[in-house]
Amino acid sequence: MDVLRKRQIGAMRTQRAGGFTLVEVMIAMAVLAFGLLGLAVLQLHALQQSAAGRHTTQASHVARTFLEQAHRLPWSALGDAVGTWTAPGWGGATSSVSARIATPDGGLSSEKTYDIDWRVTEIGVAGCLREVEVRVRWPEAKVSTLKESVLATRRYNWGAAGC
């Protein structure tokens, strides 16, 4: 009888040593849950930063397009914006642009609206050189101030006397 009892105790020890206890499994699941929660937070942050980067790229594209339009304006039209930021007033220009993205159902949705203004600065005293700046501003989620992108170019008045 004593031998049989020793065999049973030895078998129980062998089985218990080969498996996990309920407490160990619960601790492992808690560690896994915290790790997955951390990954979910990182994924959400990555999505927000991706959207912010896309908005900055779109704003730079809008600024470049308007800067190219301003570069083609006649020299006399540049005088309208000397010194202060003003909405573009040349033919076909608007003071805001909406970026549209494709939706899963095949339609289009307005994602972000960008406000555009421009400024011209006289460089030098002869009136032969002007800097043209285009500023694009937009609100970004979780940011209290407007984000902005400014692009600039310089124009030389080739046709003026003394330049």
C-alpha cells in the first residue's frame, strides 16, 4: 500500500511539473493584453501622424500651384499684395481650396480645407526685384494653432528702365 501511494504522489508531481498553473496563465494573458494595448495605441498614433503628413503634402502642393500662378502674373499685378497678406485676387484664384479623397463606395469626400493668401515684398530701392510668398494654412486635429506652409520665389522686372 505504501508503494502504491508513493507511485500516485510521484505521478501527480510529474503531471504538475509538466503544465502551467491557472495563476501563471492569467499573468501571461495580462502581460499579453498590456502589450497588445500598447500596440493599438502606437497604431492610432501612426494613423494620426500619417494624416498630418498627408495634409502637409497637400498644403505644399496647393502652395506650389498658387506660387506658379503668381509667378505668371504681370509685374503690375504684383503691387496688389505688397506688404500684407491678402487673398489672391487674380483671375480664377480662390482664397480656399478643399482637398478631396476617394471613399470606399467610389465617391469623393472633402478631407481638409486650406486657406490661401499671398504677400509681395519689395527688395532693394529700385523696384526691380520682388519676393512673392504664398501661405497655406489649415487646422490640424489636436493642435491649437493653425499649421502653415509658406513657399516663396523672387521676380525680377526685366522690362523696367534702370533694372
